[in-house]
Amino acid sequence: MASQDDQRSASVSELEREPLLSSTSDTTCTKKVQRTRLPYVQLSILLYLIFCQGAASHSIYPFENELLRRFADGDEGKAAYYASIMDACRHFASLVAVLYLSRASDYLGRKPMLILSLVTMAISTFFLGISTTFWAVVASRCLYGLLNNVEATVKTSIGEITDESNRADAFAVLSIPWVLGGTMGSLLSGYLANPAERWPILFNGVHWHKLPYLLPCGVNALLCSIGLLLVCFWFRETLQRRYESSQDSRKLVPIRTLLTPRVVFTTVIDVSYSFFQAAAFALEPLFLGMPISDGGFGLRPAQIGSLLFIYGLISSGVHSLCMGPLVRRFGLRAVTMTACVSFIPMFLLIPLANFFAKDWLMTGNPLSHILMQTFILLLYVCFCLNGFGYLCIPVYITSSAPNKQSLGSINGITQVPALFSKLVGSSFATFLLGLSIRKEWMGGYAVYFVMSFMACGCVVLAARLPRDGWPNV
């Protein structure tokens, strides 16, 4: 009897010690409770800087084709070649400087690099507006790329002010200012370009006729100047200051020791994605502005600006609202793969839309007009989907770093080949577009079929990424 009572007491004690909820539930609840609050003031300033970069980089898009056609005497094929030269020079300038600027930010701090970048953006954007020759335009774009390291520095700073619990949410909202800045820059450039023609009473001076793009470029430069003031007076340095750290901790880690397998593989993914993203961005203003007979949609600068503005509002909302939930539901890899897969149909939709645009122009068939609009809508759905890659890959880059002190160098290491890939991607796509039009390869559509086929390789690489970012070491 005594032994039976002891057994009952032991079983009761075990039941008392057993948790009411499973360990899995405890872990889940703990994770939900421990999600760190985002530092909204610091993050807001960083997001505005991305807005400035988006506005400055997209400011040329609405009038790019019109500007290059003037230099090319109306030759669309020659204008495409000019676009490839301009993009190649800009990306090459970025390629030369990005690693040095990123390494310098690990030593000097993020704030000095942001100040330098904003001054560069303001000056180069204004210089674009007063350029009257093709090589002056190229020089302004080179200056923009040479000393502008906003993107890498902002991503590094976000990595330093966040942790694993809130990093995906912080990078999710990164798309909002980028897209809004791009659409605002495009909208301003589209409506403020050629002010002497649009508002001859207000802008009747000779210089407004000679410099038709000064007004939009000046306004976009002003936006960058506001960002400069925010950084100078309200942004707090995110890198540990020199007097707070030992002499040994201030020494820059050799690049060779940072080239771990996961950093290298993340860089390969970034290179592949950047190639197709740059190609798409380089082709977009060209096929939007080219005549329908040459494979484009024949839109005017104001129409291009309006289209990009509407798309920007929608895509930024989708990215900000869906990025965090999608990553938590399906994993970071699945969202990244979706972004890469979307490149394949995106390039194919351009010739399809143009085919029905030509038919509608020649026959007036209403069905062709509906199909053209449908394919253009699907085209920008794909643009929106591949924009998720811009948000996911920085999370992989941040998690691949061995520690936060080397985040600037890691971003620089990944940026160098990514910028080279952008250089090759934009130049290759625009050069092949010019050849396709002049040689009439595949009816002038060869560039889109080639790019769509090549994008399959990007999908294969993305499938090998870890599900939720690189684990801590």
C-alpha cells in the first residue's frame, strides 16, 4: 500500500511540474512578445534618404528618351546606344568607389558618408539640368555614381539599429520611400520638363528654352538638400564611435577573412538579381517613350511620369503591407524566388503588348486595345513582384555578416560585383535593344526573348538559399 501511495504521489508531482502549454507554444509566444520596437526617428530619416535617392535616380527617366533623341538626331537605335554608354559610365563610376566608401564608413562612421552622398546627389542632379551636350550628361551621371553611397550606407545603418526580430519589417518599408521617391522624381520631371512650352508666360526666358530640364532637376536637387539638413542636425551615428571602442576593435578586418562561403553565395545571388533588375530599369524608359512602330508604347514624358507615379503608389503599398507577413508565412527564400521568377514573363510581356498596340494602331481593333492594356497591366504586376527581391536580398546580406562592426565592409563587398553586374546588365540590354531595332532581329524583339531565357538561371540560384536567412554563427 505504501508503495502504491508513493507511485501516486510521484505521478501527481510529475503532472504538477508539466507545463500547461507545449514548449512550441511557449517559444511562439515568447517570439511574439520579444519583437523589438523599431527606432522610428532614426529609421524615418534613413527612409527619407532612400526617397531622395529614388527621386534623383529616376529624375531622368521621363525625358531620357527625348533627351537622347536630340543628341542622336531622332535616330532611335542611336539613342539606345547612347543610353548604354551613359548607364555604363555611371555604373562604372559606382563600381570604382563603392568598396572604398563602404570601408571608410566602417572607420569614419555612417553619418559622414551620408553627408558626402547627399551633397553629391544634389550637385550631380542640378548639373544634369544645365547639361547641353551628351558628354556633359554622362559626366553628371558619373559624378552621381562616383561619390554616392546612400543605398549601401542606409542598409548598413538599418542592420545596425535592428535585430532578427524586426529586421524584415524594417527592410519591408525600405521599398516605400524608394518607390515613392522614384515616382515623385518621375512625376516632377515629366510635368516640369520643357516649362517654356508648357507655361510660356511664366518661363519665357531664353535659358528655359536652352535648358528644358533645369526646372525638374533643380527641384529634385532641392529634395536632396533637405535630406542633407536632416542628417546634419538630427541623425545619430549608428557606428560605435572611436572614443567608445578600443584601438584593436577599430582596425578594419581584412577583406579576405570576410569572404566566407555564405557571403560569397549571397553575393552571387545579388549579382544575378542586379543584372536583370538593371536591365529592366534601363529598358523601361526606352520602350515607354519609343514610337509604337519601333517596339515601344509612344508615351510622352508627362504620360510616363503619371504611369510611374501610379505604379509607385500601388507597388510601395503592396511591398510595405505584404513583405513582413509573406516572409513570416512562406519564408524569405520563397519570396526571393518569386521575385526572380517574375523576370521571365516580364520581359516577354513587352513585345506582346507592343504587338497588339501595332494592330490597334493599324486596324483600330478594340480587342487589340484591351489586350494591349491587359499585357501592360501584367507587365507592371511583374515589376511589382520582382521588387520584393530588392527587399529580401539585403536581409540575406545582413545575416551573412560575422558581426555588426563589419556590416559596412560586407555591404561594400557585395555592392562591387552587384554594381558591375548592373553596369553589364543595363549596357547589355540597351545595346542589344539598339541592335534588335537596327538589324530587325526577331522583329526587333530579340532583346526581350534573350533576357527572359537568361533569367531562368537567377531562379535556379535563388532556390539554393536558406529558408529564413543565414543562421547566426
